[in-house]
Amino acid sequence: MGSNVEKVRDKYATSRLLYIFEAAVEYFISILVGTTYLAKLTTSVGISDGVTGVLTAFVSLGSGFQIFALLIAHKRPIKRFITVMHFINELCFTFLYAVPLFDISSSAKTAIFVILLLSGNVIHNIILSPKFTWMMGLVDDGSRGSFTAKKEIVSLLSGVVVSLVMGNLIDRLEEQGRLNTAFILVGISLFVLTTIHSAILLSTKEKEERVEKTPIMLRLKDAVTDKNLLKLIPVFVLWNMITYATTPFFGTYQLKELEFSMTFVAVLSVIYALVRSVFSIPLGKFADKYSFVNMLNICFSVMIVAYFLNAFGGRAAYISYHVLNAIAMAGINSGTINLIYDYTPPSRRTGALAIKNTVAGFVGFFTTLAAKPLVDSIQDAGNRFIFLENVYAQQVLSFLAMAMTVVLVVYLNLVVKKIKRPSVEESE
């Protein structure tokens, strides 16, 4: 019996390795359309800080469309469909770097930029849940924490090279007055990465399994009425509110208020990757042994301290926040996703992931919209807030995020810790 199980595992060993590489390449692409790179592009196009924050939050808005993943949840095989859709969404990201080169009005550039960014994020999110179900289906349930940690370490450490090379490239060419040349080179790099990503996806095996073609409304009802999922949703909603009230405004904060160069931003990403890598495996093993809820308790507590420090403002405070954020995110990303795997049976996971990301995604985006007027008002008032002077909007947002994270930790302990896992019969 044991040897048969081992043979099944060996059948997908290469595909698990390819999954690690696939995640790394996808991470490289996300770096090049992430906060500071996006801020560099929007500044070049002539988009304000507040609008840049909203555009950064398109990642969250895109998550809101994951509900459409239920339309393809039953589709088998799904590999080619996901590969084609990924290729299209990453082409949208690639063409973002062509927008500043267009000899058209600033408003037209902004419109094209918004369409490309939103389209790329929407497509990416529609296929995210089924892709995650496909890939994580290759991993044994008892080692999800450790595997996810190893996958993240490879992405983070290899991503350091991408950040350093591209950050330095943009700074050097900008100093020479050739910023458009930098955009062309980054765009070419994104196209190459998109092609490599597609090849890896096509080479990764898909488990042969029969999936019942249940009507979408029944699948939706099945997931929505899951009591465990309903208790988990507030965790995802609160965390997205916290994240999207702050992170979308940190890209311009680094480049403008703190005056970081793209090279220094790349150095920060090196520090981030190293710190997160050091903590990923210990936190993953801790989660496998003591549960993802207990791991998240630790990680969210670290974030409370991180936001508290960043509320003081200044370079040292932001760097401290950055390091603590790296420690916390070593567990939060995998922890929030694996809560679904811990508390929902396999038949409901794609639907549960789609609903979780849809609700949290829309909430995250509208949180950024709600935070934008606050950012604008503080900046328009000459960095004044109520009775405080010389205070940046990002400091105020960090203080609010700290308070909300305290609420999240309380909920995690009072509600989530008491949820019972599904029975063996439900999980089969």
C-alpha cells in the first residue's frame, strides 16, 4: 500500500518542481507591475498620487471577479485554458510599459493605462482559484505549509535579482534622460517572462480526476451556505481592508516623501526577500504542526507592531515596518489561503476560494477608494491632519491599519480558533 502511494507521489514530483518555478516567474512579473514600478509608470504618464493608489488597488478589484471562477471550476482538463488566459493577462501588463511612449494626450494615456491594468488583473483573478486548486492538488495535505514556504523562498530570493537589475537599470537610464528606453527594456523583459511562464504551465501535469458538472448556482449555494466559510470570510475582509488602506499609497510614499531611488527600493526588496525567506520554513513547519490559525496569530501580531512603527513616519520607521512586514508575510499569504483548505472539504474549495477572494477583493478596492479622499485632504492641507502638523497621509493610514489589525487578532482568537474541521466523510 505504502509503495503505491509513493508511486503516485513520484508521478507528480517533476510537476511540483515546475510549480515552484512557475510561481517564481509569476512573481517576477508581479514585481515589474508592483507598487513602486507602477508608481514610476503613473508618474511618467501624469497620474496623481491618489489615483495611483486606486490603480494599485486594481489588484484587489480584480479579485472581485474571482466569482466567475465557478464557471470553469468543473472544466477538465483546465491547463490549456489557464495557460492561454495567463498569456493574455500578462500581455496586458507588458503593454503598460508602452503607454508612456505614445504621442497622445495625458488623458488618453491614462484611459489606455487603466484599461490594460484592469483587464490584466481581472483575467488573472478569474483563473487564480482553479489554477491554485490544480497546482496545490499536486501537494500532499500534510506538507502544504512546508511546500508553500519553499516555493515562496525560491520566488523571493530569485526575485531579488530581478529587483536589483531592473531598479538599477531604470535609475541609470533615467539619470541619462532615457527613461523611455528603460520602459522599452522592461517591456521586452516582461514579454520574455510571459513566454517562459506559458511554457512552464504547459509542461506541468494535471491530476486526472472526475469533476461533477454541478450547475453554477448550486455550486455557489453550496459554498455560500458553508458555515465554516462564513466564519472565515471576516478574516479575509478585514485583512484586505487593512492592506488596501495602506499598501496602494506606499509606492508614491517611497518615491516622493521618503525620496527613495529605484535602486534603494531594490535594496529594500533584497532585505525583504532575505528576511521573509528566513522565516518562511519555520512558520510553515509551525503551521503544519500547530495549525495555520496559531501561525496567523503570530504573524498578525507582528503586523500590529509594524504599522505602529510606520505611524511615526520617516525613513527609519518605514524600513522597520518593511522588515517586520517581511516576517509577517512569510506566514500570512499561505496562512489565509490554507484556512480554506483546513476548514472546507475538497469539493467546495474552488468555490470557497472564489467567494473568499471576490468578497475580500471588492472590499479591498472600495477601502482604497475610501482612503483616497483622506490622503488627498492631508496632502492638500500641507501635510496637516486635525491638530497634527507635518504628518504624512501614510502615517495616519498606518495608525488606522494598526487598530484594525488588533480587531482582526481578537476575531481570530474568539471565533476562528473554535471552528471545527470538516469530518473525514465530508473531506472525501
